[in-house]
Amino acid sequence: MTLPSIPARTGGRILVDALVGHGVDTAYCVPGESYLAVLDALYQVRDTLRLVVCRQEGGAAHMAEAHAKLTGEPGICFVTRGPGSTNASIAIHTARQDSTPLIVFVGQVGRDATSREAWQEIDYRHMFGHIAKWVDQVDDARRLPEYISRAFHVATSGRPGPVVLALPEDMLTDTAEVADAPRYRRSSAAPLPESMDAVLRELDQAQRPLVVLGGGGWTREACADLTAFAHRFDLPVACAFRRQDLIDNHDDHYIGEAGLGMDPAIARRIRDADLILAVGARLGETSTQGYALLDVPRPQQRLVHVHPDPNELGHVYHADVPVNASMPAFASAARVLAPCRPVPWADWTRSARADQLHHIEPPAAMPGDVDLGQVMMHLRDTLPPDTIVSNGAGNYTLWVQRFWRYRGLRTQLAPTSGTMGYGLPAAIAAKLVHPERTALCFAGDGCFLMSGQELATAVQYGLKVLIIVVNNGMYGSIRMHQERHYPGNVWGTALTNPDFAALARSYGAHGETVTRTADFPEALQRARAAQGPALIELQVSGEALSPGATVTSLRARK
């Protein structure tokens, strides 16, 4: 039997064919001469694989990271060497802390110039060795199928995360006769029967249990299974920082977010619980108020810790029941569990839910003529329930996290790493993945200008993203800390801003400014009717630092 011959292909074409073979339909990039052979190969498959050209590598990589969150498949990004890779590093760090599968391909100097500090040369194994799950350089075009297959498997296995592959420029123009690897297949850990028996025993002995959901690797089915488990056991469910979409916030078992700006009632309940079921969550700094809510290494509470990465179990906290399992596998096993007795914590759950409903009602009007609490109320009453909400970092996010009600998996795109400039790239990815849904981006004045140039990308691709820029003329979160520790010594946090609405119009988007709460509904209506991207600038008072704190109130505490 004669095997069919394998045609010779360039390294660039072998790489692109591998991506198509692994099911990739979208890639994000800022072009560079270091990977021209890849761009040429992408041209050959332009009807199969969409290439989204961005304005800065940080924006491109964040779009790919958000794309991965929305689809569950690895996000794909191409950047050039040196400055391109360093720009992209912000999103690689985000993918690491957010447990997002991301594959970043970096153009590299030719092999004949390696280790000479050639133009824009960086040793990527050294640069990304700590923040990527795996980083390597492909020096032989014949091994591209092997490396890319491994990249997909590493990015999606265990705790998902980022992979970086460097591509020497001359390797991409080499030709080779090599077969493609088959499409990657996920593998995951499943809980042992004795582990689920131990979970059931812990619940049988508990009086005040509390579930904390977080981490990556969730699917819609896993969220539904976990919700059914919470219903069967009547469990209160909190979500870790920026993971509020793991359960419908309208569900009577959802009690709020354990993150920055945490409701004190949730903090008290975590302390008072006699059993914590942490499912997927690492129980990091933000979800434990600086590791203060649970003692390290042995919490006062009994702890069931479920995580897909065995290295995370016991990393900080000693769990009474450590369970190494993927989210789908654990949630499926938990769904069929049944209580051994009538649960005694119904009042505990109802009280926690009542606290949450009270918390999402805006307090007394904030200082100034634009009240963000009322704006959030109008948005959540007006926009469709499947709206995808994105944001970066800053104190403006405290209003979003507190008052928006997320309706299901991946209606929230927000970095647990606290990355500024994330919101707009994420909204662009959301609109590309789900063009039929509303993509709503929140950004502070400081946050927006870290990636605002990607508004040009939204215009170029005709994406109707809706952007709300909260302009208070300062880096608000840093100002809040400044007022807490050095009240009155305002330095390094004030901003002089452009006219954001005019800036949006200069890009070809719809733009307008709102200076009174009463004017927001009509401005929103006009923005939603726009044919392309739309930006609303909210001019808010710098006196309001958070939903519960003002400059004056913080200074009065000293």
C-alpha cells in the first residue's frame, strides 16, 4: 500500500493549517515583519479563519483572552518580537490569573542571529517562564504540528492558562513535508467516589455552610449542575472576584460577590460559616480580604476545596477535603448528591439572600449631578438579560460589580488580575463572538485611555459596542487609597482628560456627554440606535470614590 505523498509547505502554512485543524476560526493580531510568512498563509485561508487586526498588542491579546472566556476554546494572538511581545505581556498575565486558555505566537529573530541581542531580540523562555503555563521556541518547521498540538493541550488542561510560542522568522519560510496532528482533545480529572462521599459527610455535619464559586474551566452545563446541587441542598452561593456570572444573580441562592468592595455581610458569613465549599476558586487575596477571612494554613472553618490543578490544593490552605477535579466533572457528580437529612440552614440561606437584595439597592444619591447608582439601575432595567458586560479596573467598577445582575455564564468579562484597559478589547471580542447580543463596556477615564485606540478596531469591523466612560478626572482607586493613608495630600492621581465624546466621533463612532442623571435614558436610547460603536461619557463628581465612600468621609475618619 502506497501512502499519499505529503506536499511541502512553508512553516507559516504548516502553522496556519494546524490552527484550522484544531478548530480555530478567529485570530487577533498586530502585524509584524517577523511573521510575514504566517500572514501570507492566513491570507490563503481568509474565508475559513477570520483575522482581526488591532491597534496595539495589549488590546489584541486581551481580545484573544476574552474570546477564550466566551468560547471555552484557546484564544489565538499573533504579535511581533520585542515591543510587540512586551505589549502583549499584560494579557498573558491576565490569562494566568484568570485561568484562561490563551496561545500567543511571537515572531522571533532569525536563527542565525539568536543570542546576539539582535534587533528586538528577547529570550522568551526567560521572559515568560513565570507567567505562562508553557513557553518555548520552534526552531524546526517539521515540528510545528507537534508544538501546536502541545500548546492546545497545555492551555486547556488542568487549570487553563496561557502558552507562548516564539517563531524564528527564517523557520517560518522553511519548507517541510510533515503531516498535520489531529485536533486536540481535552482531558480532565474527575472526583473519586470517596471524595464525593466525604463532601456529603461534611454537609451532613454542617450548620452554616457556604459555597464559593470561582476559577476557570466552567461550562454552561457545569454551572447548571452546580446550581441544581445548591438548590437540592439549599446552599447559599457566593462568587469569587469577577466570577459573578457563574450563577444567575436572580437565583434565590446567590448571595453576592466575595471580592474587592465586598459587602461586609458576606465577609461576616465567610467568617461565621462552619463549612466552606470552594469550587474552582483559588481563595486568593481579593476573595479572602488579604487572606484574613480564612486562617492560613488551617482555616477555622471546615474546608472542601475543589480545583482542577492538584498543585493548587494545599498551596495556601489545608483543606479537610481536597478534590482534584474539573468543574464539569465535579458539578456533574455533585448534582446527583442528596441530603442525608432535612437541612438545618434554611434561615441562614434566606438571610444571606436578603442581605444581597438589600445591597444591590443604591444608597442615598452620590455627590454631583450624575448618580452612578441610578445609571446602573436604569441599565439593568433596560438592557437585554443576555447583555455581555465588560470592564477593566478602577473604582468605577465597584458600581458595576455591586448593582449589575449577571444572568449566566460569560455575561461578565472582567479581569481578576485588576488590569486597566481590559473593558474595550473584551467588548470587541464579545461582539465578534456574539454579534446578536449587546456588548456593554464600562471604563474609567484613566482605564479607557489605556486601550481607547481599539475604538478604531470596533469602527473598522462595524461592531456596535456600547461604551460608558466614567470621567471623574482622576485615578479614582489610587486616590481612594491616598485619602485613606495620606488624607489631603493629593499628588500623582489627577487627570486632565480629552472630550471623550468628541474623541469617539473622530474615530467615526457615536459620542455624547451626559452631565445630569436625568439625561442618561435618552442618551442611552440614542447610543443603542447608532449604526456602529457608541460612547457615552458620564461626567461624575470626584467627591464620590465608591458607592459608600466620599473624599470628605474618608478625611473625616482621620
